[in-house]
Amino acid sequence: MLRSEKLAEMDLAILAAIASNKCPGGVLWVEHDGTAYHKAFGNRALVPVSEAMTEDTIFDAASLTKVVACTPAVLLLVERGEVKLAAPVKTYIPEFTGDGKELVTVGQLLTHTSGLRPDIETRSDWQGQGAAIKKACAEKLQSKPGAVFKYSDINFFLLGEIVQRVSHTRLEVFVQREIYAPLKMTDTGYLPRPQKLSRIAPTELVAGSAWRGVVHDPTARHMGGVAGHAGLFTTASDLARYARMLLRLGELDGVRVFKPETVRLMTSVQTPPEISVRRGLGWDIDSGYSGPRGEVFPIGSYGHTGWTGGSLWIDPFSKTFVIFLSNRNHPTEAGNVSVLRHQLGTLAAEAVADFDFSHVAGALAGMAHLPPPKK
């Protein structure tokens, strides 16, 4: 059961963000134990002409790619015994050596504790996945593997490469076959087809025209649109199916994608206790990136955000999730939904009428962590 007055407050919060130019529009999806509330707000596009937002709008998922494409792909291979979390990355990418990189494990890539910096350069005109991997292999570690949390796109495009090398299948083909088709996520995937272009929310305006159906992330764009860290396009309804599957510990509508223990593994704390943030495998749990959790959902719930304005937060204790997808960087990077995400997370939990958030068995105690990112 969801409280209608709290859902109305969510509507008002989104409308206020639109009115103050924090985003042109968005799609909200809140679901608790089978009861769903979903709605579109504002506009999908502002330039060159205004287009109303619709619930079936397809969004550039940005870093939601990490947990909706790359993480599940890696964990499927772990489940099948083809990849080991404790194995060095060089087991699967032999050229990933030098400067202590031989010690970096697959698990450390997934928890952002590899010691790699946030990204590679995109100013020069390099192209292709191979070029990105070559650059990653030339990187020097900024910290000892396993010692420091530093959010890094390099971690995840390396993981995407591991999926491709181990499965002998392109990443976009693997996730479509193994995850999206079984879950009937019909609008989720890389490199969206031209016939879907009219439903895709444009992002930043560049040289007079907006990126539309082309990944906004510059590294993923240099890589040809397919990467482990960014490049995915999706809808709120597809993400709801994905979240529902996770709450059901790997199964949806009679189709099992993961074993229950795999879901528990990826969504429980996997960072070392001496690190002052808590991450699962891919998933955020308690860090400076946890704004969408809001003030009420317990620590031990999990989620992720995307640079373009999307967020997903899932609470397994109350069987609740909240999705907000927006193109906050249309028409410029001036939009910012970090405050809105926090408000929506709080209100989504407050909307749950039949769960006591003040006494949650299994929830974690709070701890100090990094300041939140700007977007």
C-alpha cells in the first residue's frame, strides 16, 4: 500500500525541479510489494522543438549501465564458474600488468577499490574498445589495490572487456540474450535502433544539435557506444522489471536469471571494513553517492545513479523500489537532480504504509563516508 498524499508530494517535488530548470522532465516509478505508481512529467525535449515527456521515453542510462548491464553480466559468468572474483584481472586481460596492476582483482574492479583513477583521457581522437583497453593497461595505480575507494569508469569498461573475452560474445549481444530478452525488457539495450529515435530523450546540445540515441558519456562514445560503464538506453518500465527481479532474488514471471545467492552477493557489502564507504558488487550501499536512498530507507538497501539524471534505489527489507529517469543535461549541463533524487527517496519510503522503518531487522548502522558528487 502506498500513501496517496506522499505520492502527491513526489509529483510536486518533480514539478518544482522542472519549474526551476533542474531538468526538462522525467519519469517516476515507485513500487511496493506489487503496488506501483508511475507517471511522466514535463518535457522530453526542449530544443529544437518542445516534446512532451511520455512514460515510454527511452533514456541514456549513463552509469546505471554499470549495474543494469555490466555487473549482472559479470555475475552470470561468476555464477557459471567462468570468472572468479578473487582472480587477478590479468587472468582474463593478460596485458593488464605493470605498476602493481597484477594484484588488482575482478572483485576490486566491481567495488571501485582497484586503485585506478576515474577515467582515461578523451581529448585526443582515439576510437574503439581496443584503444580504451590499451589506455587502461597503461594506467598507473593511484593507490594500493583494495585500500581506497575511488569511483572509476575504467574499472567497468575493463569488466565489460572481461565479459567479452570470457564469453566470446560482444557485450551488447550477451546482455540482450542473457538478461533483457528473458526479462522482457524490450526497450533496454546498447546502440538503439533508428525506429526508436523519436522516443529517446535527448541530452546535451553540442554544436547546435542535441545528442539523441548517441551515448552522452565521452569515453563510451569513443569506444563506439558499447562499454561496461555507460552506453545503455532504457525505460522506467524496463528498469521496474529488473528491480522486481532483484527483489524476487533473481526470478521474474517464472523465469530465473540469477540464483538467489548471486543476488545476495552482489547487493551486500563487499568492500573491506577499513574503507569508509560500503559498496556491493557494482551497487552502491552507503557512500557519498547514496543520495537517492533519502532519509528513511535503511542502510542495506542499494542503488545507483547516472550522470544524465537517472537513479534507481531498491529496498529489499520493505520490498520497495523508486526509479527516476530524467535528462537533466538537456539542453545544457546546468541541470541538477541530486536534491530531487534525495527528496524522492525519502518520500518513496514515507509512502509505504505497511512497513515500520524505525525497526528494520538486518539493517546496517551508519558510518562516515565521502561527500556527495555534484550531479
